[in-house]
Amino acid sequence: MIRTPLNFLDNALVQFDQALRTCVPGSTLSQRLSPASSLDQPELSETERQHAAGLMRINHTGEVCAQALYAGQASTAKLEQVRESMDEAAAEERDHLAWCETRLSELQSRPSLLNPIWYAMSFGLGAAAGLAGDKWSLGFVAETEKQVCEHLEAHLDQLPEGDHRSKAVLTQMIQDERHHGEKATQAGGAPLPLPVRQAMLGMSQIMKLTTYRV
């Protein structure tokens, strides 16, 4: 299918609409049923509830960043198949966003107030990666998903033992993120230089520290 290129204004409006849908609570609907839907609500102490909420808020913000990264990369990708791959991955990431938001609500909490800032920063990074070339853009996806899987796996161990609903969500997210990373590598993604990988890791650490409570 051949898409008619959007002019600058149309593209800006599309991007602004996507940013609103990502950052405004309740605006994102999942296409797939949440992995936690068939599980009972756990009985958590107040300390456990707050800790689980903090971790899920980090995961929610991670999905906000993923939406922005994919949007930024799709806006500057040179090959049509790369843009389509970014759009496909972003659709699955929207499921993750909705699942995390639902779980936060169940934990009587809310998404991070800093999400618009993280979205803007991530969109810029994604656009820059796309401008660098498709092999680097795909490599950026692969490295991002690798780091995301590592922190989701760490959160699985840190969640309260009885919080099976949050764990079910993270388990499915890990499977999806790993698949996205593998597809990016198979499509020709180039390994990123060590300084870039370290900078990405440092940025993710700052995100975790700031969004756990805010």
C-alpha cells in the first residue's frame, strides 16, 4: 500500500495527537486483553501497594518513552518497511501502556507527572536515530528493547510476592519487547557504540529515580 506523504503541518498535527493520546491518562485503549484480567486482585499491605505502584509507574513511563521513540524514528526513517515496522511495534507498545495504566489505577495510583517531558526527550532521540540511518535506527530499537527487558526482569523480582496481576503484565511485556528487539536485529540493526549504550542506560536510570514517586 502506497501512502501519500504528509506535509509538515499535517505531520505535526499527527504527532501532537499521538503525544496527547500517550500522555493523557485514559486516552489509550489496548487491542489485546490484559494478561492480568483472569487473576484475582491481590491483598497487599500499604507498603507493598505503594512499592508496586512505584514500579508500575516506572514501567508505564517506559512505555510512554517507547511510544515517543517509535514515533520519532518513524517520522525520519528512510525506508517504508522500517516505518511500517516502527508502527507495528508501537501498536503492541500501546497495549503495554494501557495495561500498566490499568494496573496503576487498581493500585490506587497514577502515571508520572513527568511523562510529557520524557515523551518529548524520547521523541527527539528517536528522530535523531532515524536521521542517522535505518541500520542505526534499528540498532537503537534492539538496544532499547534489550535494556527494557533487563529492567522489567528486575522488577519481576522486586514486586511483592503476592502481586500476580502486575507480574502477569510484566511477563507478557518482556515477551513482546524481546520479540521487537529480535526483529530489529534481523532487519539489519547495527550494534550501537559503547558510549551510546552507556548514555541510554544512564538516561533510563534517571527516569527510574524520578518516576518512582513523581
